Amino acid sequence: MARVVVDVMLKPEILDPQGQAIARKLPQLGFEGITGVRQGKRFEVEVDGPADAAALGRVRKIAETLLANPVIETFELRVE
């Protein structure tokens, strides 16, 4: 069994109000020097067998279809 991680982030040109709210709060909590925060999602998908090209293709299709909105989000796959 292999685990494939799918990291989903808003495209750079899309406003991230949650990230902005976090960035505004950090100085109040004593964290200085942070110039920006972007908030995203992480999914861990377990597949039967090795994380070969076929398995990664299936997970990529899942990400394109269900996990990420391709209009406003990008995603990256990595094997863990």
C-alpha cells in the first residue's frame, strides 16, 4: 500500500481571505516578520500496491474531479 499526498492551493491570482486573516493576527500573537500567508488543503490517498504511474494517474484524476476546483485552485501530488 502506498500513500499519495495531494496538496491543493488557491491560484496566486485568487484572493485568500483566510490567509489574510491569519497574516493580520500573527503580529498580535508575537510573530513578526511574516509577509503573507496562503491557506490550502492536504489530502492523503492510500492506494493498493505501489505508487506507480497508473496509481498516480488515478489519484491525479481524483484530484482533478473531486479534490480541487481547477478554476481557482492548483494541486500537486507527491508520494509519501
